[in-house]
Amino acid sequence: MTCVTGHLTNVEFASEYKNWSHPPPESLFNAPILKNVHDDKKDIAKNIAEQAKYARLLVIWTDCDREGEHIGQEIVDAAKTGNAGIQVKRAKFSNVERAHVLSAARRLVELDEKQVNAVAARIELDLRIGYAFTRFITNNLKHLGGPLADLVLSYGSCQFPTLGFVVDRYFRVKNFVPEPFWGISLMHKKEGKQVRFSWARNRLFDRMTVVMLYERCLAAKKAKITKVQEKPTRKFKPLPLTTVELQKAATRLLRMSGQQAMTIAEGLYNKGFISYPRTETDRFDKGMNLRALVQKQTTDQRWGPFAQGLANGGFQQPREGKHDDKAHPPIHPIAHVAPTALTYDEGRLYEYVTRRFLACCSEDAKGMATDIDLQFGDEHFSTRGIIVLERNYLDVYIYENWSNTTELPRFTVGEQFEPTEAMMTEGKTSPPNYLTEADLIALMDANGIGTDATMAEHIQKIQDREYVATTTRGGTTAAEGDDEEPDETPATRGGGRGRGRGGRGR
């Protein structure tokens, strides 16, 4: 048995293509490519070849994803330099529970050549496109002089779309034109409690229409309750943790960059404190012994009592997401570690992973919601009140909150009253905020840019190349010159330069 540390090989152009002045960049699309073992991996490749001399069967146990399949093929190539006739099999597994590993060993399969070739094609495309366009852009802009004369302006098939999201939002902010809107606000005081009702239309962009509707409401004088409904409600516990969600949470909650979070997470993994941090899976395999993992956390002073409650019968099976990369389980703590054994940032990230895992193994928060609808003239209004009955997972997952709203007075269906206050309101749409890193990660994930393992690297790269600049909350940069506060609401798709929050772009 032996191991590797990632890809053994890399690809590069022959020496005659390494001059940036000649041949021209477009020649790189057809230039021959050389495949070599990394200088720092030659000892590993030599070890595999040597071990293969004494073996009849080689079993590949790399990650069960595309990259793992390609690394498996690299291992096979290295092994066959020492033993050309060695038999090769592949183990398919997604966690290292003993029963799961034994089951994988009994059901060995062949390497998937299609996945191997897919990664090989991606590597070749990245090399050809990246080198060709980097040389083309850099050489052409050098002639402009100034600061561009000494800069390398790199191009990457994921790097540029990432930059595109930032640029697109920048222009949406810069080109935003505020648009006035009007609405109707309704408030009633009963039993010493003030209740504000929301207009069903929310807001309209035509003042005269709102004036007409408002006057009809006033002419009716009395409002009528049309629905009073009390029903149980709940706040769902989080899904098991993926790499993308870890990066988003780290930037939003822990004020770390995605790249910093991944570096720390890999360090915790290498020390045996958390599971492998690069995964798209948001559902635990039913064969995993999650209760044993919970039990390990019962000695912690911060969340130990909560973990003990789960171990004593409060354990609930985690929610099942829709994603399973068949290579790794969701990110979770492997062992309990004392805070004194970790650096400050390591401790914060480990705490987040652990609290998230315990929350996944708990119950949803439960409450009682009261929905009240009323009609005022021809217009409809509503309000909602929530009373939290059981906090459950919220007791350990300190990153979310769910609190009681103002207690509503008792209303009955058919009840009529003259509202305490009915006003016509006016406002203006506001521009979208610049992207936070959590927003950018969400956009990349939704649009398939990069992988869970490389998104943070692409974001860091466009910062290192000085294509974009970051700013602290409420701060400015020379490039932006604005003081809008970044929004923490995750984006889910790229947008054009059209309306933002109701406003018109131009």
C-alpha cells in the first residue's frame, strides 16, 4: 500500500513555444504538448514503479470523482513502467467507515476511461486557451505603455467569467437610475397593540393609480377581517455542509476569504480533526455512524451539553440534499479538539463545522404562526405573527436566529373596524450593492464556473492580478469610489444591466 498527493503529471509546450514573441499566440492551439511527471512528484512515481514490481494487482483508491479517476490513470501509468503486465482494478467508495471500505473492496470495478479523458481534455484546453490568450492580451497591451508595460494580464476559462460577474454588478450599480414608487400603509391599534398590515400590491410605479386606490379605501371607511389562521410552522435545520456552503459561510459569518477558509480547512483535515473539505455532497450515507461522531463532542464545554442531549435520544437523521458526488461525505468533525490546540482562525472554522454538524443531527425549530388578512375597500392587506415554541437546533447553531414577532391582538373573521392609520407612502428604488465574496461564490456555483475546490482560487486570482479590489464594510477603494454597504443576501444567478430592485438601468 502506498499513496499520492494529487496529480503526478503536468503538461507543457515544447521549448520552441516558450518565447512570448514568436511563434504567434494562435499557434499554441495546434502546438504539440509534452506530458511530464512533476519535479516534486518524481520520487512518488518512482516509488509506485518500484512497488509494482512485487505486485500482481493494483487497486486504485483515489477520490471517486473525475479528478480522482485521472489521478488513478496517472498511478497506473507509473506502475506499468515497473510492471507492464500488472492487473488494475478500481475501488468505488464515498466514506472510510469500515463496513463501507470492505464492501468497496469486494466490488472492484474498472477505471472509467471517459472520466479520465474528460479531465485530460480539460487540462489541455486550460493550457492552450490560457497560454494563447494570456500572451495575446499581454503583448498587445504592452504597446500602450504606462503601468500595462510590465504587467502580465492572464486569461483563464474560469477566471474571466468570474471577473465578468464583478464587472456586470459594477455597471449595474453605476448605471442605476432611481425610480419613484408609491404604496398604501395601514396600521391599527387594538388591545394596546399596534399592528401594521402590508399591502398585497406592495408598491406601484404609477402615482395616480395609487391615489385612486387609496381614495377608494378611504371612502370605504371600515376594514373587514377576511381570514384568521393559526398553524404550526418551522424553521428548517441546515443541510449537511458542502465546500461551496463552507466558503460562503466563512466569508459571510467568519469574515474570512474563501481561499483562507479552504487553506485552514485542509489543515484541519490533515490533522485529522475534520473530514475532507472538498465535496459537493449534502447528504450523509445511511451507513455512516453519525451517533458515534456526536458522542465525541459531548466533552466540549461549549456544545457538549447539547451533544449529550442528542446522544441521550434527541438525535434526528440529517436532512438529505440533492447532491452526492459519490466521492466524499459532507464536511463534518472527525474528532473533538480542545480550543487551546488550535489557532484563533482554526478554532473558529472548526467551531462552525462542528456546530453545523450538531445542528444537522437535531430537530427543526418549531413555532406557531398567525396569518391575518383584511379587505379595505377593494384592496387587500395582511400581517403575520410568529411565536417560537421550540428552538431545537438553534440552541447550538448560533449563526441563525428566529425570534418572536410582536404578539398580535385577537381578531375574528368578519370583524370590522376603522383603521387607526391609513397613509399613502412614497419612496425610491435603491441600486444593488457590490458583490460580496459569498454572492460571487453563489453566482459561480449557480452558473457552473469552476468546481467547489477551485472557486476560491479563481476569486483570489482576479484579486492577485489586480483586476478587482475588495473593500471593508462601509469602506471604499480607489476603483469604486462609492460607500454603499455590501449586501449579505446571496445571489443565485447572473443579471444584465436591467432593473435592480425595481429601478431602470441604462
